[in-house]
Amino acid sequence: MTMGEELPINYLVYPILLRPILDKLERKDTTAAEALKSSLSKVEHLNPGFAYDLVMGLLKRADLSVNMTESLLKLQGNIPETEEYKSARPEDAFQELNKKAYSLKKILSRIPDEINDRKTFLETIKEIASAIKKLLDTVYEVTSFIHSTSGRQALEQRKKEFVKCSKRFSNTLKDFFKEGQAQAVFVSALFLIHQTNVIMVTVKNKSDKY
């Protein structure tokens, strides 16, 4: 991670932790939940990391110690994908992209529970590598559906960022097997989840309106 680079946790507390809670609340009090979700979403959009600061403030006030990075990674595997990170296009390429993105995040969410079992973790790493390749292949396929030059350029930039993040994840794994720093792996996995979300939002913004 470079100096001044935002940690992925700043962007993930709202979609992984808070929004699923609000979705459940919506079943009991639709009006209140929608109003709260709308307000929090707007604040988070204008001030990324607000949800993280809010949750950490509540934990501190309750005198609770939580590894938020590890917790978010585990929670990612227990939440359904939201419309924000799903393309509405009906073509097979877009529907496959939805599946591949969600699948990668589900596999990454298993890391905390498997990282201390070397044999299992090595198999999981292979799954992650395969899921990353499949996601990139599918992103390439949907690019042909984006007709604007600016849209294709934006998606190409997101792909480059994702590849860079994937390489960093690979390097972090190498360091883990040398030094045993699991926390660094958790952080790197969250970076991959965040970059996957960024790709999906870009695809939606540049292709869903047609």
C-alpha cells in the first residue's frame, strides 16, 4: 500500500455491514428504513469512510475490541449481492459478469476461516486465481457492449487497477508464507473486493442505460 492510499475498509463498512442491517429493518418498517438508508448512502457517497468512523465510534463507546478487517471479510460471504453491484443488462456476458464478481467475493470471504489450514488455504488460493482470471475474461467480453470511447476508457482503467490489486494480493500471499502476517492478507483481500465493486459500478454506469 502506498503512502496516502485509502484503506478498503473505509469503503466497505456501509455495503457489507450497515446496508444488510437496513435491508432487514426494511421488512419491519419500510418508510423508516428507506429514509435512513437514503441518508446514510448520501453521506457515505459524499464522505467515504463515514460509516467506518460511525461504527468504530460506537465500538469504542461500548468498549469493544473488534478486528474490523477480518469481520468484514467474513461477513462478505453471508450477504446477498445488491443491485448497486449488479448489471441489469439481460445479455449473457453481463449476467456472467454478475456471477463471476459475486463468486470471487464469496471465495475471498473464506480466507479468515481457512488461512491457518495450509492445505485448504492453498486450494483456496488456486480458486481465487481462477476466479480472478474468469472475472477479467468476462469484463473483456462486456467491453464490446460499451459504445462510448469514454466508457471503454473508464472500464479499461478499472481493469488496470484490478490487475494491480491482484498482483499485490499475490505478493502479500508470498509474504504471508514467509512471515505469517494474516492481517495483511485480510487487508489485501478487502482491496480485491473493493476493486471488484468498482468494476461493477463502472459497468453499470457505462452500459446499463442503452
